[in-house]
Amino acid sequence: MTPIVAIVGRPNVGKSTLFNRFAGQDLAIVFDEPGVTRERHYADAHLHGRDITLIDTGGFDPLSKDPLGVGIVRHVEAAIAEADAILCILDGTAPPTSADREAVALLRRSKKPVLYAANKADDQNKALVANDLYTLGVDRIFPISATHGRGLHELEASLVALLPPPAGEPSDDENKGLPRVAIVGRPNAGKSSLFNRLAGEERALVDARPGTTVDTVDTRVVLAGQAAILVDTAGVRRKTKVDTGVESASVMRAIRAVGRADVVVVLCDATLPVAEQDARLLGLAADRGRAVIIGLSKADLLDRDARSKVSQAARDTMHFATWATTVLLSARTGEGVAELEKTIVTAYQAFHRRVGTGELNRFFRDVLERTPPPTHGGKAPRLYYVTQAETAPPVFVVMCNAPEAVKASYQRFVANQIRKFFGFDYVPVLVHFRGRTKK
């Protein structure tokens, strides 16, 4: 296990900027306003010759009475509890606040090794201003600039010195090659509640107000016996309603999470009519060739008749992707969650399934005997053989004499036959018809 370093501090002091710099990539949303980071974010980093795991946390404000603020405090305390060392970030351009004093008191009670850094010390004059922070009673403060990289080398060296000695050779990345499952949907559809239920802990903040999640959060979970990486995303509204700034960045992160996933769970609020935006999200996942499951959340609030109607409404709205199945569930009670886990594992297996060319062509001959392609435009298409070109998603290539003469309806028929016969459930099957090169 790599040592864990938690980055903590009050809102808007630059924790996520430092987190991104240490990680070497833009993993956390950075915006010049407090409260952007809310849940815990994890990333691997290599500092001063050591592999470590970083935890970015939300702004610590123990005096806040807002439910989101209280939830952030719980996440900060959880990060401190699991960390081997802690990096407390202070604002080097401002005098210490009551939130800074509360953070220092909390860290002292934790008995964990702590380093204190004064961020935004972009030059020597600002570094001198940061000396006011010594009134917090700490032994040493490192003046740094997370934006420009000033003072980070010394901070890294001192941080690594606090870590437990390495236990041996570093192990391979255990998360490499694991299924990635993204949960997407409109705001307040219950994504974070489902994420926490599947993770078995409060990894994402849950609040009745829409827009609680602003960044993607991922964690390693076990789904129906299969280890996987689960990704929670921000709610995606219609493009015309998306504000600039943080919400725009959140939506882009959610869209990127779809493209990186193997399986996408499009979560809809079953107590509301299935909307056009839900169909757009499913279409987004289908266009990117992802395996898709439609989750109908909050099913515990519906009676039997209402459940039947909402399932039918979902199928009607998502008619362009009949291969995507629906699962009624409740993150609050756990109803349907086990079924969802099994469906995710089945969808992932189908997403990566490969069919041998011999088996595929024996099946194809039977299809051609029963239903040959119709003549179109005066041409009689002759289909010679089929092969699977790719997996994830499955792509098949049919060699023929006149690909332009194969009707779109027959192309869909072939794709549906492949899906049905070989079990490519929940997956968009792509079939390309190509002409053979003449000698």
C-alpha cells in the first residue's frame, strides 16, 4: 500500500490547485470561488522519489450550519483518519481566521504528522506577509505558490520525510484494467445516494438540493463479486440552462467520464416523467459506444401500477436504444441494487466479448439462409463472410460485393441477430459492410 497524504484547509486557499500540480494533471476542478470541492478526491503521485496517494478535500469550515458544510467536515475528518501524513494549506496573503484555528486544533487532536504551507506566496514580499500565520502556534510554515511551483521542492522533501518507510518494491497499479462504471443523470436523480450505496460508505455528499456534486468522484468497489471503479458525476442539465464557470466544468467532466467508462448507468428519477434530457444522456453514451443501463431510482416511492407505467415510459422515451435494459431501484432501501450490480457485470462482459470467426460465420450462414438481403437499386447484395474487428464496443465487419445496396433495415437486422445470438445485451453492436478489393 502506498502512503496516503491528505490535503486539508479552509475554503479557497488553493488545495485543489496543489492537488493537481502534485498529481501532474487536472483532476480536480479549480475555480476562484469557495466551496467548489466537496467530496474526497484521490490520485496517485510521485513526490521526491516516493509513490503516494493524495486526497483532496473540501474547504474546512467547522462553524458552518449548512448541511453541505457539515458534510464537508465529515469528509475532511474521514480523510484525516485514513492519512499517514497531512498537508494543511493556509492562505499566505491573509491573516489567520477562526477556520484556520479550528483546522489546526483538529489536526493536533488527530496525532498525525502535519506540515503547514502558506499558499499564494508568489514572491518574497508575499512570503514575508505569510509570517503572520505563525500566530497559529505551529513550528514551521512553508511559503509556496501552487500556481507557479514556488517552494514546492522543499515542501515535497519534508513531506516525504514524514511518511512511513517503504515496505518493499512498489506493486503494480491494482486499478489498471478494472471495469469503469459511470453514473450519470439529471440533477437530483439520486446519483450520489446510489454511489454511496454501492461503495458501502459516504464517499459523496448527498443533499436534497440539486447540484450538490460538482466534480467527478471515483472509488474502488466490488459489484456482484467483480472489482470495479465506480464514478459519480455532476448532474447534467439541458445545455441552454447550464451556467458558465463551475457548472460548465462539471458537465464537461461528466461527459468525459462517459467516454472513459465501460458501463454507463443513466439514472432517472422514477417519481418524475422520463425527460428528453434523459434520452440525450443515453444517446451520448450510445454515440460513444458504451454499454448502457437505465436505472429508475426512488422506486420505493411508487406503487405497482406506477412502477409499470414509469418502466414503459422509459422504454418509449429511449426507443432508439431498445438494447438498453431498465432496472427499478432504491438507493435508500437497497431494493434492486443487487440486480443492478449483476446487470453491470453482465454488461461489462458483453462489452469486451469476442466471438471467433469460425463460430461467427457458421451463425452467419444460417442467417443468410433464413433471411437473405433484399435486392436494392437493381443490385443483389452478396455477403461473403463476417469477422469481429474490435471489442469495447463490439464492432463487426461484413465483406460483400455491394455495400451500398445493403438496406439500413437489413443492417439493423444483422446487428440485432448478432446481439441476440451471442448475448451482446446492453451493448451497441456496430456492423460495417465493406466491399472486397478487386484484384
